[in-house]
Amino acid sequence: MKNLIQYPKLALLTGMFSLGIAGAMTLSFAKSAAAASASQGMTGSYIGIGIAPGVTNGGHGGDDAQLGGDIQGRVAIPHTPLSVRGSFLFDDKTTATIPTITYDIPIAKNTNLYAGAGYSFIGKQGADTPIGNRNSFILDSGLETALSKNVVAFGDAKYGFNSYENSDADAVSLQFGVGYRF
């Protein structure tokens, strides 16, 4: 991880590679998902908590990658493959509120892949978060699965475009956590 922070281009390539893998998985499962019934994927809504390590920096002193917390939720839109999601990333400096709309692809019983887009609103512009230090457009892709009737595990990657002040650097943040499904 230290090498990723020291070499921002390596971190960016690593993040892009991670998002590429998630995208490729999404596309590869799309065909099998079309054959699967919607009841096989995870349904319902949830709210959860986890960690959010940022893997990039803005290339300037003080634009360090951050490790923060994540409060994340999903509200499924009935009778559609869409969900409204929200992430609230926080650390000791500020917050990032990230609403997104995602397309959910059922890949197995109680398991979805998802991909979508949204926007990150930084609480204090210029203060580092796991997803940069200024407001930006976000791409999001991830996986969620129900571990039991009410317990969900989730993980995703967020890619923020032009996410640092005084820099054209992009940001990548990973989120992992567990939640309560209702």
C-alpha cells in the first residue's frame, strides 16, 4: 500500500484495473444473469457499516490516501433492476456523501453485482477523504450478498474523476462492510 501512495500513477492504474475487473465480471455474468430469475439475486434494502481505504493521492503534499469509515445503504426500486445507494465516508478530517444509482445484476441466490454512477459531496473542500478532497463525479461497482435473512456483506470500488484540488488526479476508494437487511 505504501508503494501505491508513493507512486500515484501506479495507484491510479491499480484502481482502474480493479474497476476493470469488476466491470468485466459484471459483463461476463450479464448473460447468465439474464437466464437467472430475479428471485435468485438479493432483494430488499439494507444499511451497513464498514471501512473505506483510499488507494490514491492527489500528487501534492497533504493529498495523502486516507483510511476511513463507511456507512452505506441500498434502497431497492421495486420491479426494476435499479437501486438507489448512498455512502457516507468519514475520517478524522471531513466526510464525503456519495449518492448513486446502480444497475443490479443477480448472479446467484441472494447475490448481486452492481454498477452505477453518482456524485461525491465533500464536507470540507480541500480536506482529504478516502475519495479525494473535492466534489466529483463517481463511478461505482461492487458485489453484495445476503449471509442470512437479515445480514448482508458488501464490497465495492468507487472511482472519482478529478477528485483533488489543484490537481487533475482521479481517486479510487474501496469499501467493505456488513449490514442489516430489511
